[in-house]
Amino acid sequence: MTRPARPTRSARPTRSARPTRSAHLTRPGCDRGSGTVLGVGAILLLLSLLAAFLLLAAAYQASLQARAAADAAALAGAAVLLEGGGPDAACGAARELAEANGAQLSACAPGARAGSVAATLRVEVTVRVPVLEGATARAVAQAGAVPGAVPGAGG
């Protein structure tokens, strides 16, 4: 029995002739794994946009809360003034109602409108924005009698 002839060295592929894994990954035009990187990038972008939206929503909500507190405080203080109470009593009522609405009264100025004898009250309130450290929302409101209105007359 004769042995089959062994192939010569040149007929057999050598290790250096085979492409290695690193050579396969560094070939020009190789896109292996790029979908994962793009997917992670898209997820991070969406999370960033969501976080920005939530911060803006918190600031907007605090702004609405400040407006409502300022309106209510001004109306409460003006009602005290129109019933004959003094400026301290009016500002006290405004402060009470502002605090009940989660705001702090930062300014209270009783006064009279030009061309009218009716008293008015101007208040300024601040509300802390919950997620933004140190940020506040401010609102100003003014309330009082309508100039030229006759008290007790049905409108």
C-alpha cells in the first residue's frame, strides 16, 4: 500500500494567509457593531430630551402656582381693604392666603388707583421650583374696586 502524496507546503494555506479576526474588523467599510452604538446614542438622546421636558414642565407648573397664589392673595387683601380694614390687616390676609397656596409673600403694597378713591392691593409672591435647586417662580397681581363702579349696584 502506498501512501498518498502529501501536499506541498505551498498548497496548504498558512496562518498568515488566513484573515485574522482583527484584520476582519479593521477592514475599510466594516460596520460590525455600529447599530448598537447608534441605538445607545438614540436612547441617550431621548433620555436627555425627556429630562429637559420634565424640567421645563416643573418650571411651568411652579409659574402657574405662583400666578394663582398671587391672584388669590391680592383678592383677599383687596377684600379686607374694601371692607374698611387697614393696610396691615390686608397684607396679613394676603400673606395667609399666599402661604396656604404654597407661596411666600415678598411684597405687599396697598394704594389707590389714579382717578379713583377705591383702594387696591398689589402683591408679589414667589414659589420654589421643586426639581431646580434655588430656582423660584415669581408672580405679581393687583386687585381692587373697578373705577367708576357703584358699590351695591347689580351689574
